[in-house]
Amino acid sequence: MDPMQSMEQLVEELNKYNYHYYTLDKPLVSDKEYDVLYDKLVALEAETGITLPDSPTQRVGGELLKGFKPHRHLTPLWSLDKAQNEEQLQNWNNRVLRLVADYNTKNPESPLPAPSYVVELKFDGLTLNLTYTDGKLVQASTRGNGVVGEGILAQVKTIKSVPLKIPYTGGTIEVQGEGIMNLSVLAAHNESGADPLKNARNAAAGALRNLNPKVTAERKLSAFFYNVGYAEGIRFDNHKEMMDFLKNNFFKVNPFVSYFDSFDLVMEELQRIQERRSSLDYLIDGAVVKITDMRTREVLGYTDKFPRWAVAFKFEAEETTTILESVVWNVGRTGKITPLAKVEPVELAGVTVQNCTLNNVGDIERKNLKFAIGTRVFIRRSNDVIPEILGKVTEESDGQEIVYPEHCPACGFPLEQRGAHLFCNNRFGCKPQTVGRITHFASRDAMDIETFSEKTAEQLYDELDVREPADLYSLNFEDLVKLERFGTKKATNLLEAIEVSKGRDLAAFLFALGIPNTGKSTTKVLADHYRSLEAIMSATAEELTALPDIGGIVADSIVSFFADPFMQAGIHKMLSLGVEARAPEKPQVVATDSFFSGKTVVLTGTLHKLTRDEAAEKLEALGAKVTGSVSKKTDLVIAGEKAGSKLAKARELGIQVIEDEDELIRLLEG
């Protein structure tokens, strides 16, 4: 085979793998196998001096551009009218129904069908307009003013979910979509130590409008496509036909596209999207409702600004700006000192925000917040958790300094900085640490002591000298009933709950102990493998690192924890007071020849048809080992929505990934 034929074959093969990886999220080969073929193509291109137009080597970014050239769109890119609430949305639909009825009255011989609707996500990125002629990508541009945009072909070619060549060769078409940065990609970028990016939308827009395409390539952008604006040689009768055309021509189409004949069902779908919003791995700021029938769209037409056949339903913002007023420092159960930002109250995603997380001192430095008190900052809220400060609105150090404490704000002990965190090492004399350990011990996933709370732990610390979890098992009715807000019923209920907790299994007990660097999945691995507390307490670091989910740091943490005389004494005291900490009977494995049998599996992201615990239970019943972190020992990663750094690491290591929940359920059911 001559070099040109080899190159053509390699380009076709690599583009097929790219399509399955970046567009379908269903890899066909490992990263290592892909790299071998890619390197072979690079060598052939260097040898021949020829680069084919659709070669994947074009996606790495070329030379620095001198400036953006204007591009006139073949058809206008319209803005969408906005509905801020359900009443405005109903008003839009009533206008559509009225216009359709008026047309049908005047044209009884060729009436329009009853309106049907499609609901799509409204992405918060940068609009892209791609031009293909005879199947080849010849131009890409921003929206601009809707008539003229900026040519960004070199930048868009770096997006691996954008096809450089498509099967349709019947003429010129323009395809619209949205360039985005996935939130998991943003998180991985910011964890890498590179210059932090404040939010995903700005990161995507900044990358696409960067004159250096290599910067665009480094941002690892993606894109979803949702419209054919100009089409030569092809017509569509309805929206679904158009979406099928996009899919068949290798464009990445978002899976959350729903069709309805009833507007009441449209309203229900909008509610579902809002509930799902926080679990997505990309930003959306609303949903778009469109009429599906193309002839109806033509009849409804356009106002001066908007199409009458579509409307954008805006959700409440998840990002906004406010003033950073002050920073306070809180002490956790491990002694870690965490900064909490107090901000000027602001409405965000339906709640009034006054507090924001800052994570640690390293986070403050990385986000250029060291001199930010009194200045305006970006904040983001998602998943109903405490909002996070993303960065300063301006780059100047124009605010008051955030002063890092040198002594523990609770006990006054000198602080130590380890990595990006400050720590108080006064483990047994620092009240918040002790209260935190006892509260964690009693929590639902740990010993599950019902009615127990942080306030209860604090009261027991102050009034009954409870200084460690083991002290809970020495409490008596006479002491409890004397406490303020403790009547007979509350005292009885607490003692009964403590008694019930003695029967919690080994994995729950290990998690309750709060071993540093270990979570639920790690303690379950320990319990399932060793089957006894004594065996775990005497395990060596070498033995532990042979287990899935346990690396050197975690192994050292476990060994050090159980070597501590204080911890040993507390554990033996609990055992003497009736705590069982036994491994349950080993479950009967349903199948030893299933797809999952013998595999080490990691679950990440949000599943909708199963809970993570349900999925883990089913996987273990089929012979899998479910662990919490991705490593070279991992065989399979199951990624739900908003799968973050674990998914990124799996792809980096070439580990098989299942991202289709329906496929997971099919495999679980055999």
C-alpha cells in the first residue's frame, strides 16, 4: 500500500474512533491503541509533506492568527424571544394557536396541523455557525450580530466533536450549535495548577475567540448541534427529520430532546429539566420550545427580531456577582481550617446567598482573592450546596487583604500548613474537632444514631464531658434527663438509638471511626476483604495497597490510625461496651460468569433510574468489586451525568467507560 493510501485509511479509521469517543461517548479502542495509529499518521504526513483536509492532526491548533475576518452568514442567526415565567410561556403558545387558527380559517384547502412541540436545552456557551460545502468543513464563525460573525475556523477545528467531513455532499449547508466547556473539564483544568478559569461559559468563549488555536485546543471544548439554518439540495418536513440528518452526518446532538403534542406536557418537561439541571456536566440557562412542523414555521414567520415559532424559557441564574465582605475560619473534625466567605446578600437560584465556600488558602491564592475583601466576585450555586466563589470580577489587587490565621480560631493552638490547607494539630483539646468526630460517628452512613445532631454532640461535650465516640456508650438515663431540652422521651429515644447502633456492621463502624483519607467505598473494601476488625487493625501497608481503591497514601493513613494508642483504647472500650463491628454474612454471588464478574468497577456521576447504592449492590451480586477511585487496577467506570475528574482519569488511562444508563441496566439484567 502506498503512503497516500495508508494515510487515507488511517484518517478514516481515526475519525471513526474520534466520532465514537467524542460524539457518541462510546470508545471503540483504548487511548493507547489510538495513539499508536495517530503517531503513525503523523510520521506519514512528515514523510510525504501532505496533510489530508480531514486529518485529525489538524485539531491540535495551528499558527497564531493575525486577527478575525468577518463572515456573512448565508441565512440570519435569529435571537429568541424570552419567557421569564409560565404565564409568559402560555402567552407565547396562545399566540401560536391563534395564528394557526387564523391561517386555517383563511386557507381551509391546505390547513396547518395542530401544533406539536420540541423541547431542547438552552446551552450557556458560544453560538457556532459551521459551513460545509460538498461534505467538507470550509468555514466556522461566531454569531456576531446575527448577520455577520467572526471567522473562527482554525479554532473550531480543534473541537473533536465537530466533524471535519460529513457524508452529505449535495451542496452547501450551514449548521448551528453551541461551543461549550464541560464542567468536569473545567474542574480538571483548575486542579492542574494552570491559570484558573472563572466559569465554563467564559472559558469556552475565550478559547474560541483566542487568536492562538493552540490555546483553544488545550481547553478541550465540546459542542452540541441543534439546527440546519441553510440547506442546499435538502428539505425537512419537521424538526425530528432535521435532528436525524444531524446525527446521520456525525454531529453531536444532545440526548435531552423531547417531543410533545400537548403543551401541558411541555410545561411538565420544563420542570423536569430544572430538576435535572444541577446534575448536568455543562451549563444551561434555560430550555427552548419550538414548533416541530417546518411548514408551520414558515407560515408563522418572524418579527423584526425573533422567530414566532420558538421561545426560550429562562431559568433562574446559577451564577451572579456580589461583594465579598469578610472571611471567617472554621475548624473541622480532622483539624482542617476552612475559610468561609461572608458576602453581600444576593438572590441566586431562588435563595438568598450570604455565605460562600473558599475551600482553602491555596484556593484563595489560585483565584486571585488574597486582596479581594470589599470587591465584587463571581459566585456559583449548584446541587443545593453552599455556593462557591469562582474569582474576582477584575484582575487588580484592589481590595483589603484576607489575613490567614496563625493560631486555631477555636483553641489558639499554632497552625501548620500542609499543602493548600491549614491544620490545628491539637486533636484532643480542640472542641470543634471533638464535636465533629462525635457527630460524624453518629451520622446516617456511619453508626446511624437516630435523633443525634451536632447540637446534641456539643451539649454532651459541654455538660457530660463526652470527649470521644466511645463515651456515648457509657451515657445513662439519669444524666441525660437532667440536661436542658432533654425530657424523659428524648433521653429514652437517644439511649435506644445508641443501643441499636451497636449492631451496625463492620464497614459502617470503620467509616464512623473517621480514618483520614478514607470514605465509604474504601471502608467497604476493607470490611469485605478482611471480614474482621482485628485483621484490619493489624494489616500492613504492603497488604493494603494490594487491594482495589487503596494507594500508598490511604494505606499509610489506615496503618497510622490503628497504630495510635488513643484510637486503639477507644475501639477496645466500644467493643467492651457491646459494639459488635462484625462483617455481615458474605452475600451469595448470583453469577460468576456475568459481564461484571471479577471486574473492579467505579461509579461516578448521577444515575436517574437507579441510586448509586442500588447499582453498587447489583454489581456486587454479579461478582464485581465496587471501589471509589480510579486507578490502573480499575477495569470499568460507570459514568452518570456530571461525572467529573474520575471520568477524565478513566479516559486518560484508557479504561472502559459505560455512560449510557440504559446499557448499564441491560447488562445488569443479563
